[in-house]
Amino acid sequence: MELRHLRYFIAVVETGSLTVAAERRLHTSQPSLSRQIKDLEDQVGTELLIRSARGVTLTDAGKVFFDHARLALNQVEAGVEAARKASQPSKQRFAMGFLTGQEMTWLPHAMHILRAELPNLDVTVSSDYSPDLAEAVARGKLDVAFMRAEPDYDLAYNQVSSEPLVVLMPSDHPLAAHEKVRPRELAGEPFIGMGNRATVLRSVIDDYLRRVKVELAPEQVVDNPAMVMSLVASTRGVTLIPAYAQNLMPWSVTSRPLAGDAPNIALVVGHKRSNHSPVLKMFLSHLDELMERVRHAP
């Protein structure tokens, strides 16, 4: 059994489709991928996937194998990352990740702190979905990430901010004439919900709607902030989104605060508990300073 078999299997499970996994994730042909998955099942000695016209689902054996496959791959990648770092001990490196859009607020101040303490530090920066950031931290690819407190990962979290959700809508929507939007005014509007990748945000939205006793059935679900903006503009739908996303709004969409007790969502700095990097320790010790700098930024 080779590592590529595990990567292929995980890609198929995460996309739910042999075709999508082959074309978009693995850049190979669907027949070739099918053969690789069949080889893996032959080596394991049982079927791992149920194939149908609608895609693939895991068998009971596949569910068990998937958890172990992902763990094994994570451990290998963490080992590779650790070996690379150990091969160049004289060069200090620090990798930061940001929930897409949050780098606009936090990166300049984080870099100021890092450069003040370690002017020759090699810093790399990336932005992504929160679950992908959590996985990168868990694998050792990132030292820290500004993200949501993802429940499926055993990471240490330090909250650095909390922001309200706002109503996102087309710029010419009737609700745009309101100073604030009451939750019941959203009833009957085409609602764009959060997808499976935005687990924490979706949970905050669902809890809020239950609390205010408003039922909104999503007509579309998305994870990407840019796609949220596009759908709001094209379908004339509305959605609830963290206030920071207002930095990403095109002219065709606008936002309004929620009336009453609006829900809040936390932004945290996540890091791996076993990461004993002195640079990480230094950075975490300056989180209070970082929050003050952001709080008083113009």
C-alpha cells in the first residue's frame, strides 16, 4: 500500500465523487483513479466505497479506514515538515495562516511584532477556509492560524476578537433602506446558507435563528466568501455573514446590522499543542499587544 492510495481515497471521500476528485483534486483520469481505488480495496480486503450514479459513499469498513487513513497521512506530512525544519536549524521560519479576508486586519500588525523581535525571521503567509487552516496547523504546515475554533481538531486556541454577524444583501434591496434589519424581516427572502466547510459559522447562524424563532430554508449553500457575494448579487438573496467580510464587498452588495441581540462569532489564534517553537512562544506572548494594536488602528 502506497501513500498515493491514501491520498486518492481521501480525495474521493471528501469530494463524494470519483469524477470530481480525478478532475479537480488529483488531475488524473477517472478510469485511472477508479483502478487505484480498486487496488486499495483489494489490498485492504474489503469494499470501502459504495458507487452509485449520484456519487460515492463510505461502507462501514470505509468509515473506519477513512479515519485511520487521514490520521496516517497527517502523521507522515507532519514528519516531513518536521524533518525539513530540522535540516536547516539555523534559519528561523514562521508560517501564519489567515481566514480569507482577515489578513487585511491582522497581518500588518502581526508582522510589526515579528519584525520588531526577529528582523531576520523568514515568514510565510497563506489564507484559506478555517477547516483547511486547522488541518494545516495540525500537520505542522502552519505555526499559527487566525481562524475559527474548529471542534474536530485538537488544537490550542486563544481568542483574539469577536464580531457580530450582519445581513448581506443586494445594494438595491428594499431592506437596504433600513438602518437595521429585524430578523423576522428575513423570512420569505431567498436565503443563502453556509456549507459543510463553514461548520462553526453555520452553527452560530442556526443557533441564532432558533433563538429568534425564524425559519430560513437555504436555497443555496456556499463556503467561499467570494461566492457568497456573487450569489447575493445574482440571486438577489440575503445571508448572514461576519462583519469582517464587509471588507470584501463589491459595489453590487451591501450590509446592514441586525436589530436586537445580534449573534457574535469568535476569531481565534490556533496552534498545535506540541509545537515548542521559540518563535511561536514569543508570538503568543505578544497577543495582548497585537489585539491592542488592531483595536486602536485607524
